[in-house]
Amino acid sequence: MADIVFDKELVTEGLADNTSALPVRVEQLIVAQAPNKAVVACQNLQIEHYARQELCRLHPAEEARASAYMYWGGEERDRLYTNYEQVVWDVTWNDQSLVVVHFEWENACGGSSRDWVVADSVDVAEALILDVERKTHAPGDAILVFSHGDWQRSYDLYRATQAASFDDLILADAMKDRIRQDFSQFLEAERRYQSLGIAWRRGALMIGPPGNGKTHCVRALVKELGTSSLYVQSLSHPYYKEDQMWKRVFDRARGLTPCILVLEDLDTLVSDENRSFFLNQLDGFEQNHGLIVLATTNYPDRIDSAIIDRPSRFDRKYHFHLPTEHERIQYLSLWQERLGDETGWAKNEIAEIAAATESYSFAYLKELVISAVLEWMQESTAPFLKVLQSQLNTLQRQMRSDE
């Protein structure tokens, strides 16, 4: 067989119009245009994130015009950003000049991408790839968000998380301190768990009606623990099954431990079709070493008892009830301290509002205060308490219509 020489077009012609031929053709073009260089292919090379950490310098090659588009960063990041779909990067790394070619395309299962590192030698190309993989594995100043079957870094969610604070969270019966101590002590106790032969993993389920602090608590906890965090936004995909999505989720999380995996609105993520696979992933004894799973739900009755009641799966359950009158006073006091000087809202007026908002969640209390401020700004001659009382009547009618 050694005397057989296959034509270089074998693969591309064999695949014909199949999209799998595209990366083969691109690599052939790269090799032809860089005949004296080593070309090494890889996938999902996070070279831009690597450059954000100032570990290399890169800019698009002028000769190969990049396919890119501009987008606005929003009010918080009021500038234009560039997203590159097809690009040839000139890279300076460790005093060496390399090239990274990035291509994206659509296929039968959605989107796909490939990267090629062009260097003086295979050793240099592989050294860059290895260092990029090592240095960009953790999310850094971002949170990994799973949606449409893939992970993306969210810097906006990270900033929102960093803005969260336990100081702004009102919880009953010292629950706030229990939550903080429970998880901080857990992260510090790996050796103790191992010496006792106990799996070093933790699952917590936060239960309660919407608007009572579950999401705020999760964000404040993620910020305080300061470890890598992953957030599952959706398991939907037009081609892959939810079992496959769960596998991608847990595989990525296990590669980052110790880390926090956030499953918000668990009742919408776990279905009859994927429940069994989800339980198997959650039960992984050795595989889940160092994994913290934080889940929330507004509707615990929609979750299978095998998930919600078995202690080894969610061994901590925290209930976020509607705030008591004392807690409503505490929460409204935070707003009064912020707004009192400007609006004339007096401290001795807080108790009256707190007594009248028995069925209010923290979210509705916030809506009450903000809507009152907006109304007061339009007619600031009215006492702020009267504006609050008027908005209170409006919201109560709205709440009755929502029931």
C-alpha cells in the first residue's frame, strides 16, 4: 500500500457540497499561502479573551479583510464593539510573530467554527494553543452562560453580579448569615470532607414566590465566594436533545471545580424527557467533587420529588417567603435613607406603609417606591407620603387583576 499516493482533493471532492468540506478547503488554502510555515488546527481558541488578559497582542491582518460587524455596548458601555466572524489575526506572543485564522459557518446542526495557528514550527503553534487553553479555561471577569447549546462569556452578567450585596438583602431569622457561612465554610473544608470520606459537593435550592430575593441572594453569594461561575439560561436547541445539553453543562462545570453552577427556575429546565439524565449527572459522586449547584424555583410543586426531596441532591433548602411587616420596615428604611432628604419622606412614615403592604413581595415594594418617586417628580408640591398612598392603591388594584 505504500506505493499508493492519494490526491490532495480526495476529501474535498469526496464531501462535495457538504459543509464538512469547508474547513478542509480553508486549511488547504492556508497551507498553499504559507508554504514554509507550520499549520495547526484547533477549535474554539479564545485568542481574543487571551489578548484581553494582555498575554498577547493581536490585530486583524490588513491583507485579508475581516468579516465583522459593529454593535453597541449599551448604556453602561456606551461605545461600539466589533464582533469578528471570519478573521486573520496577526499575533505577537513571547516575542514571536504568528497568525491565527478564525472561520465560522452554518451547518445542519447550527453553527460551527475552526481556528488555525500558523507559526514557524509545530512546537511554537502547539505551545500557543496550550497556553491559551490554560489561561482562558476559567471565565475570569465574566460568567459563563449556556444558551443555544454553547457557552458564552457574559461580562454584563458578571458586572451585575459584582453590584449585588448582602447588605441590600433582607432575610428572616438570620438566614442570610446561615447562607453565607454555609458556603464559605464549605469551600474551605475540602480536606476535612475527604478525611471523613464525604463527597465535597453542595446543592442548594432556593424556594419561594417571585420577587423575594432569590436571584439577588444567588448573585451576592457568587460575588462573595469569588470562584468561577456558570449560569444555565436555556437547554433548547433545534437539533440536539436536552440530555446532550445537560451533558455539556456538567462536563464544563466539572472542568472548572471548585465552581458554582446556577440553575435559575429549575422547574423550567428539568422536564419529563430529561429528568432521569439530570438526576444521574447530579448524583455523580467523584465527578462532582467541588461542585456547588445553586438552583431556584418559584414553583416547587412542579419539581419531581426525586429532585426536591432527596437530601443528597439538594442538601440545603432555603425558603424565601413574602416579607413580614418587620422585614418590610427594614426594606423600606433602606429606600427612605436614600430618598428622604430629597423627597421629604420621614422615617416615622415608614411603619404606615409597611402595615398597608401585607401581601407585597420585595419586588412589589420596590415598584411602589420607584413609581411613587416618578409620580412625585411630576408634582413635587404633594407630600411624598400622599403620593406613596396613591401609588399603593394603584398597585393593589393591579395585583388583584393579576390574580
